[in-house]
Amino acid sequence: MSPREAEILATLGDLLARETGTRREVALGADLQRDLQLDSMSLLSLAVRIEDTFLVRLDEDGETLRTVGDLVSLIERRLDEAVPKEVLP
């Protein structure tokens, strides 16, 4: 796991703790619904928290997010897209 992924995972763990009211170890393979017991309303609320925290949009484009790892990957991609490309003179 890269340092950036570890940082995203740690922040995501904090957001999940706020959402669920319970602090727990969050693994990349954890299923958002089965393991973390997030229902559709909790997932929507978590998405808003993620967008506000990371300043990204999580429009999935039909992508299925089942695990914490899926979410970390999506956040990382959105962060990459948000970084302005170097302007050439």
C-alpha cells in the first residue's frame, strides 16, 4: 500500500467512525454493506462526507463500490483528476 493510499484509508476510517459512531479497524477488503453494515442512507451520507473532506466528486459512472478498497481507489483516481496538469509555456 502506498503512503497516499494509507493516508486515504486512515481518513476514511475517521469518516466511517463518525458515520457509524463506532471506531474499528478498517481493512481494504471490508465489504461496505456486509462487514461495515452501511445501508443506502449511510452510504449516501458517507459519500457526502468524503466529497467534503477530499474536495472531490464521487460520481461513479456506473462503477460498483463494494469494498473499502474500491472506495480508496476511487478517491485516489478523483484526487489525481483534480490535480491541475502542468501548464506548458
